[in-house]
Amino acid sequence: MTLTIDLIRILYIRFANIFGQKFNSNHTPDIISLWYEDWLDGLMGIDPICFKDALSYCKKNLEWPPSIAEFIRICDIPLNIPTPSECLYLAVNRDFSNPMVKKIYDEIGSWDMSNGTRDDLLKRASRIHEEEMIRFRNKRSKSAYGLKEIKENSNKLSHGSEENDNQLQEK
């Protein structure tokens, strides 16, 4: 399914219905037109099929409407891409079942992975993770990570973030 201005208009209406005055209290026709343009541009590369689940998430979890960046992250939830902390935990334990983990490990390097401080490693992993997520979102269909590979490998993650942090601090 291709993202069109008509789908963005529907998204606007859905946000207006979900969030009411919190969403559209100051929207003039000019602002609405700019909103359409900004969201169409910002959501390029995102498959509109994920909007239904993202809207459901917004209804259940958000009190205020999301920004474009927040909505993109909500659309990414079903991909089960590990967080920077999860990636770091997996990388330290040499579990490369997710391509994001391998990328972070390769960028940081084995020496730093073994000798770096947790805070420094997490900072570097977060930067790499964000860069790769931006690259992935910009080239979603052509990404080196391929959606199919991410979905297949994400099921192998069985570690919670809190557990990851505790075990990582022990290293």
C-alpha cells in the first residue's frame, strides 16, 4: 500500500476523533494543510498498513497526540527491534541473532566491548542504534536489515531490558 495524501487526511481525522480538543483546538485550514504535508513527508517509507495498530496503541497508551517521530517509533513496535540496551547485552554475550546487534558490535569493536564502561558503551550503542534506525526508516524496503530478517530474528530475543541492564553491569 502506498502512502497518499488521502491516507494522511484519514490519519488526521482519526487523531481528531481520538484526541479531540487536545489535537485540533488551534488548527486553522492553513495549519491543517501544513500538517498534511509534514506528516506525508515524515511518514514516507512507512507502510500504511501499520497505521491501524499504531492508532490502536495511541488510543490505549497516549493522553496527547504523538509527534511524527513518536508515531514512527510506534509504527516500529511490531518489528521488535531490540533497544540499544538489549543490543548491547546481546553484543556483549556474542548473540548476533539480530542484525542490529551485529552492527553495534562491529561499530564499537571487540576490544571496547570487552573493556569499555557500561555508560560509554550504552552511549555509543544508542548513537549507532539511532543512526541505523534512521537509515532503516529512510530506506525501509531496501535496507540491509530487510524487514523479513528483522521479524525472523526478533523472535529470538528473550531478554528483558531490566535483566539486560543488571547482567551488563556485572561485566
